[in-house]
Amino acid sequence: MKRLVAVAVLALAALLGGAGTALAHNVLVSSDPADGAQLAAGPREVRLTFDQPVRSGEGYNTVTVVGPDGSYWTDGQMRVEGNTVIASVRELGPAGVYTIGYRVLSNDGHPVPGKVTFTLTTAGKGAPAPPPQTAEQPGQQAQSEESGGMPIWPWIAGAVVLVIVGLVLALRLGKPKG
């Protein structure tokens, strides 16, 4: 019986101990402008820095700057430089809260969505950009739940199979010969 418990505990520890790295997605560590910043003049670009490199060239990474009236202010293509994603921004228009919505392809291949906001305290004279061709509703991208990753049910099924195999082996090998 002691052997059975030991095998079950080791199987569970191996399963839970290995799951951490499989679920390691990129995490936003800083932004320029910073989240919640109060700016008198709009930035020329936004920089989002993550804890791991962001995959580039996949056609999946997006950054949008959405103004208080729902208009878009990103100018041109964004670029990836290692852990940093950079997007050019037009001269901003109305004063108010601007949302930087992003969706990047994590180093482990999973999408990572999020948002950062800043407030423009003095109105600018800029004109908004046309909406991106594949644009979601303003703010929707930043609020969407993470998707496209591996579902959890295969991990649960794998854990069940490991425990069952461990129990069968422990019972077969634990029987006295004779």
C-alpha cells in the first residue's frame, strides 16, 4: 500500500511540476506611455515591453490606439524588436482617455491580449486614421479573453491516464512472487 501511495504522489508531483512552463505566456512589464499617464502632448509612438521576446513576422501582432471618441490614431505598421513592440502614432486630437489595445504572439506561440490607457489633457490638432481593415470594435480587442491556446482537458486526461498507469504498475509490481 505504501508503494501505491508513493507512485500516486510522484505521478501527481510530476504532472503539476511540469505544467508551469507550458503555461508561461508573455507578460507586459512596461509601456511608454505608462498605464494611467497624464500627457499634455500625444506620443509619437507607443512602446510595449514584455518579459520575453515577442514572435514577429507571424502577421498576428496588432497594436491600436483608440481615442475617447472611438477613432483610431495608429499610423503605419507596428514593429517588433525583441521584447518590445513599437507602433507609430499620429498627432492626437481630442483630449480624453486613449486606449492602447494590443494582441501579440507570445514566445510560446499563444496570443496575449491586453490594454493600457493614458489621458491626453490638452487637445491636439491631429486627424484620426481610418479603422484597420481587420479591426474589432474599439476596446473589444483589449477586453477579449485569451483564446487560441491549448484547452485544459488534454492535461486533465493526461493526468488521469498517468495516475491509472501508475496504480496498475504499482499493484502488479507490488505483488509478492511465489
